Amino acid sequence: MPERAPVDDDGVVVPLRRIAYARSDDQGNDANIGVIARRPEFAAIIREQATAGRVAEAFARLLEGEVMRWKIPGLDAINIVLRDLGGRGGTSSLRIDPQGKSYAAILLACR
């Protein structure tokens, strides 16, 4: 991901997985990723860094539609929806992971 990336306490750039957990799945040709802060103080960093634009760039080779993102009230988390991933959904896709389970891992690897 471009722009400024999350940093740890020493000012070192870290992958998102150091400050968040995530789960994902598909809904037809779309996918949903829930990103949860490992500690409450990381929630603001996640909201600042995991923008719709940066997520779209991370999934650029798969994504044909838009990225939508929401803060989840009452939780230190955000919800991300990837629209039109171009694989035609789990039952029609020839991709290795047609069910969208690996999208969270892809996002968590981003810096």
C-alpha cells in the first residue's frame, strides 16, 4: 500500500497483522472483510490507514468494482466490502480460493 503505513512504538513500518485481526468471506462476486484492532489504541490507526483507496490498491489485480468501508459502532473495528471481484462468485470462479477466505490474509500482509 502506498502513502503512510502503520508504525509500531519505535516508528517502524509494520504489516497490518501486527495491530489487527481480520476475517473475510465472499457473498457471490463480492467479499466482506472485518478488521478488528488488537488493542483499542490501534483502532484510530486502522481507520486512518485502511482507507478505501489503499484497500482498492491492495486488491487491484482482483477488484473490478468499488471498495466501501464503515466504522463498526461499539467495536474497535471496521467493515470493508469489495464489490465485483471479477471471479463470478464461489461456484463459478476458477480462482484457488473462490470462497474469499484468504482476502483477510491479503489485507493483513499490507504495510
